[in-house]
Amino acid sequence: MCIIIGKETQCHASCLTCSENSYCGNPYACTNCHPGDYKISPNFSDPNFKCSKECNGDPLQQGEYYYCDEHVEFSVTGIDTDVTTIKPSLLTYIPQIFKKLEMITNVDHFEKGEEIGGGTFSVGNLRGKPVAIKIARDEGRKSIHKELQIYDKVKHSNILPALGVHLGVDNMLFLTLRNFNLKDYFIDYGNKLDFRQLKQYCIQVADAMKYLHHKNILHCDLKIDNILVKDEDGEEIEISDFGCAIDLDLDHCNKFIGTQTHTAYEILKYRQNQSILTAASKASDVWSFAVTAWQILQKSYQLPSDFIKPEDIVRNYEAGKKLPIPATVAEDFWRYIILPCFDLHPKARPTMEDLHKSLIIKAIVAKLRAYFVFKTLSFQLTVNI
Ligand SMILES: Nc1ncnc2c1ncn2[C@@H]1O[C@H](COP(=O)(O)OP(=O)(O)O)[C@@H](O)[C@H]1O
Ligand SMILES: [Mg+2]
């Protein structure tokens, strides 16, 4: 298996996949195996890709790549991609990853349906294909420029794909149409979702956030209203709404303007006494992630009444009072993975990479535990019979 660590690729010592006729499935395919050139896998978008002939585990998707559970500890060390390290001529093989958003300049190419959400959103079509259209007028126009800037840089299986942008009388962003945001999905289908699925949602959000942070992008408005359900079965979700996002490489103002209930302690605190402007950071996104994880695990949009007003939130956290553990969650999961995200000192919080790794390892351990319990029970059953 080829492992990507930072921007380097290394070949796993026992790599069997990178042979003459079968590549390892990522655009950085190992240069050790194919000296002098980078290879693009013909299996790159093949969801059945297996990482090595050595292991027959199910493929597990992380970002753009597929690995099997057995090798997950290698693969979680970093999957960031940097286009500049791939020969430009090879980029044509993976246009879907790095293509910039289309500027739609012909108004005959799209049709707007009825406007909802106070005229900020409509279901319509783009060249005959159903799409969601985000419409921005007046003050809101700026947010579409921001979303364009971010969408030009990102592509991830847990980030809603944007299809194009129109900058005219109204500014419009064309997005892949989905049926639900997570807030509404919980209302309609919450009771069919078990802890395993909710944990998968947390892993998917963590994976997308880790990817954004690798690209030096802060989301700054993570909450369940900004997470959409991707498929009919409700197994996959996607982060959306980059109207408040910050590109640390390009933006000169890092002011956090997201939702109060999800705002990190240090930002709320210094908003209160106005003396120091506390900028948004990866750590403030980690705080918002933890509040969002609470909403996911609780299957609830509604936060406890004493965690809504900024002054209550600040007072609670200073006194050591945190959001209550959601009913269905194992105590050590909450205590060791989520609670550290609420540390008052941003530097003491885990990174999105740490969180993603901890969540995945927890999920694998749970799977193994279930497997051994099953094996033991079936053994006992056989002995009894
Ligand atoms: N691609 C989409 N498909 C279906 N509904 C969407 C889509 N994008 C957004 N929505 C709906 O519109 C709401 C507002 O969109 P969002 O991008 O969050 O804009 P805002 O900046 O107004 O919060 C979302 O909570 C969701 O219910
Ligand atoms: Mg929103």
C-alpha cells in the first residue's frame, strides 16, 4: 500500500499492489515502485478498490482515497494533496478534483424555481439537471464570493459539491440538490438512527474538517443545519455553507462571525469585554465540532436552555460545567474524545486530525469487540448443543 505522509509518499514494505499492471489507487502512486514518474491509477474512482492483496478487508473511504480497516492506522497519518507535486500534464486525468467552479454567464442555462427561506434559496435546474440554488442579494452578496473562493479549493466526499456560480443581478451558487439537512432529518428519521450510525456521522464530519484544516481553511459555522444528508439511506453526510469560512492563506481578516451557541469560549469571552479581538482558529472550529457532535449524538437541534446565551455559556465553562453527556453515548467516548474539545485554552484542544484518528480507532475497536462477542457466543452455543 502506498502511504501518504505529509506531502511525501512511501511504499509500505510489503506493498503488493504497486505492480506493473495494478497501481495503488491514489494520484501519488508510489515513486519507489515506478521510479521517475507519478502514476495515475485507472482504479482511482473505483469504490471497490482494495489497498493491498495482503489484506482482504473492506475498503474504507477517507477523503479521496480508499483503504481497508486493517491498514487504517497507516492511512490516518495524512492524506492532504498538493497539486503542485503532480506533473501538470497528469492533472487532466483527475479533472474532477481540481477543477475550479464554473462561472455561469448565460442566464438561459439555468431556471430558478420558487424561492424559499426568505428568498435565499430555491430549487431549480442547471442545463436541465435539478439543482439547489443559493441566492444572495444586498449584504449577503459577499458570502457567495467567499463560497466561490472556498469551493475552488476543495473536493471531498463529505463536502457538498458546488456546480457553478453566477454573479449578476443576484449572486447565485449552484449546488448538488439534497433532500434534508441533518436538523430536519433527525426530526423525520431520528428514531431509526442508532449510535453506530451517529458515530459514523461524527467520523465523516471530522474527516471533512480535517481535510479543510489541512488546506488551511476554517469553516467557522459548523452546526447540524449546515450538514446535509447525501444519500437516500442516510448513511453519508456532507458539510455545506462556506459563507463564514476563512482561508488562512488568503484572507487578512480572521473575524469569527458564526453561530453564537457553537462559538468557542475564547471568542465569546473577549466579545464580552471587547478589549482584545480574538481571531477564529482551527481550535475554535474544534469547539464548534464538539457542539455539533453533541447535536448529532443527541439527535437534537435544541441545546440545553443554559447553553444558549453567550453569558451563560461563558459562566458554565468557567465553572467547569459542560454540555451533558448524550443519553446513548458511552461515557469514555464522551469523556476522552469530545470533552477535551471544550478546554478553555485553545492550544489544549485536540486537532481535527487527532479527533478523526480517535474516532476511527474507537469505531474499529467497537467492531472488533462486537466480532469477539459474536464469536464467543456462537462458540458457547456450539458447546451447549
Ligand atoms: N444543496 C442543497 N440541497 C438542499 N437543501 C439545501 C442545499 N443547500 C442548502 N440547503 C438548505 O438551505 C438551508 C440554508 O442553506 P445554507 O447554505 O446553510 O445558507 P445560509 O447561509 O442561509 O445558512 C440549509 O440549512 C438547507 O436546509
Ligand atoms: Mg447555513
